[in-house]
Amino acid sequence: MEPVPALVTLHVWRVSARAVPAALARMAVDRRAARRTPGVRFAKMLGTGRGFAVSEADPTRWAKLTTWATPGPDPVAAAWERLATETLRLELRPLASTGRWSGREPFGAPRSERYDGPLVALTRARLAPTKAVTFWRSVPPVQAALAGAPGLRASLAVGEAPVGLQGTVSLWSGAQDVRAFTTGPAHARVVADTTRLGWYVEELFARFAVLDATGKLGGAEPFR
């Protein structure tokens, strides 16, 4: 079991349409650079979109998730901020984490605690190719339920590749709002089908307390 990181950071950047080629070039080189930053234990460069389909990918918005053993300067994030027209940076503390990402447990096993403040929920999965059709059919009801969920501040589909590596990052007002969504019929049905149909070969679910939020997402400060 890996230790709980001292800090988790999430960056989300918006770039102009003219800067998309430069962003793609940065993605090609920054995956390794992000992992090799001093103090970093785990890092993922992520594309984003409105949903999981290739047609829903957003080439003007990119993200970086980082776990820190020792927080310090982040030259990769600094380079993206010079390129970006909008930046959101969240400092997070793991509250719960189950599963693996690339064979690792990047957020450790946080102690169970009561927390009612603003939080971030992360889901991530590697889709079994033979289960793709049934998975895609299940997505629209959950996306619709998430879009209308009380307490949702913002959400992004995220992934390391156009297809097969699915994830969501959602920002919430409080834990009670997340509980209400996850116990709703659409989400409960997907959880049951995940067990019954075996959609994923690897999956991870995590929640984080928001320690600090700077910048904007979609022109707004999500926790103001």
C-alpha cells in the first residue's frame, strides 16, 4: 500500500484555438517531465471533454493531476500557465480511495473521517474492449443525472487516451450532495451493472477535500 500523499494538486487549463498545436506538443513531452519533477510521486497529464466519445473531446482544455510526497515548484504547470488563457488550480487532501491507476494506488488508504466541506470526486477506469458496447449504452442516463445534480459546481470527462481510458472529475459543494447523487437510481444502476457485466479491467474511485482553489473554470470560480 502506498502512503497517503502530503498534497494532491489538480490543474485545468484552457488554451486558445491557435495554441492547440502547442498544447498537443506539450502533452507529448510533459508526461515524463511531470513524473520526474522533484517531490512528485505520481502524475498524469489528461485530456478533457464534455463526455467520453472522441467527438466530445475538447482540444482547448487540458489537465494535470499530481500527488506530492514533498510539495515544491511545478515547472510543468508553470509552462502551461504561460500558454493558457484560463487556469484553475486546486489543492486537495485525499478523503477516500479505492482501486488502482496504472497498477498503483496513488492516493494510499486515507483514514475515514467526517467531512462536509467542498470536495472533488474522481472516477477512472480502463475499459475492457469486449464490454465497450454495453458500457457506452449506459453512459447517457448517468451524464444526464450528473448534469442536473444539486450541489454540482462543475464536471469534466478526463482521459489519457481518446477511448478505453475513461474518467470523470466533478466538483461539489459538499459531501451530502455527492451521497445524494451516488445513491440515485442512474448511478446505482451503473454500479450494479459494473459488477454484473465486468466492464473494467482496472478502476479507481477517490474523493478529496478542497484545501485551496485559485483561478477559474469556464469563466467562473467554482467554489465561490
